Amino acid sequence: MAGILAWFWNERFWLPHNVTWADLQSTEEAAFPQAEDLYLAFPLAFCIFMIRLLFERFIAKPCALGLKVQANGPQKAQPNAILEKVFTAITKHPDEKRLEGLSKQLDWDVRSIQRWFRQRRNQEKPSTLRKFCESIYLILLLLLIVMCCSGLCPAVGCIQELLGQVLLLTSDRKTAVSPERESIKENLKFLEVTMQEQQTLQ
């Protein structure tokens, strides 16, 4: 397990030239993000998922019902074990040859079988109420992202501080400066200046 972790966190892949993980250890003067922070992604993802479920159930759904959004889904197909088996195990879009065979087997006309498959496919589509709840959640999520990108969220300041620390670390090294390192420094400077200009425009 230790060998796999060492291969995954290879410094040559993750870090700039002449920088090691030891250089990014937090001290009393500066705090750096740690690789272990990535493990927080799993509980955070679970929390976001639960927030979405609670939002859609207790906020978005009552709003949809208040706006008279239809809660009923599409019309359900008539129960039929043979057609259901063909639908789930073979195909959801039968060709003419299969339709004729099912017509003889069930003593139905081909048009009725086509209608059954169309209704059965529509059953798997989300209802208008479900689409409304998902749309409201996505709109609010996009608004939050726009606020972060426009500088209206404290997370932008944290990103700028991190970029400044990395830039200071790479510029204070006493080792020789390689072209790759110079390119990284220029990109970091450009990104920091761009984010400061965006905040100024706001």
C-alpha cells in the first residue's frame, strides 16, 4: 500500500521543478494545503448529495406544487409480462420483424404493440415535477459558482493567498532556475494578476 501511495504522490508529477512535499509542510508562518485534504472530498460529496435531496423535497417540490406544476408522470403502459421481458432483456425499440412476431404471439395488432413500447419508454422519463426540482437546484448551484468566480465569495481570497505562497516558495529557492520553472512562475503571476483585476472591476 505504501508503494502505491508513493507512486501516486510522485513529486515529479504533482510539483514544480526543485520543489518537494517537504517544502509544502505547514509552519507557524505559512499554512499550505496538504495531500490528505483530498480525503475530505468524499464526506463533502455525501453532504452535497444530502443537501440536494433535502432541497428538492422540502423547498423545490412545495414551490412546484404551489405553481401548479404537474406531479403526474407519463401514461403507464398496460402490464404485459411478455412485452416487459422483451423491453428489459432484448430491446426497447423492436424492429418490424419482431413486432410481427409479438403480434402473432399476443394476438395484438402491430400498432397496439408499438403504442405499448412508446408508453413504456415514456415511463422511464422523469416527470415534469422532477425536472422542475432538478432545474431549481442547478440554477442555485450555478449562481453560487458565478459568485465565487466574480469575487463575491471568500474562497477567491484563499486561492489568491495560496498562489502567492507557491510563487514565494518557488522564487526563494537557491537552486538553479530551469525554463520549466520560469514558465510555471510566469503562469502563476499571470493568474494572480488576472484574479486581482477581476476583483477590481467588481
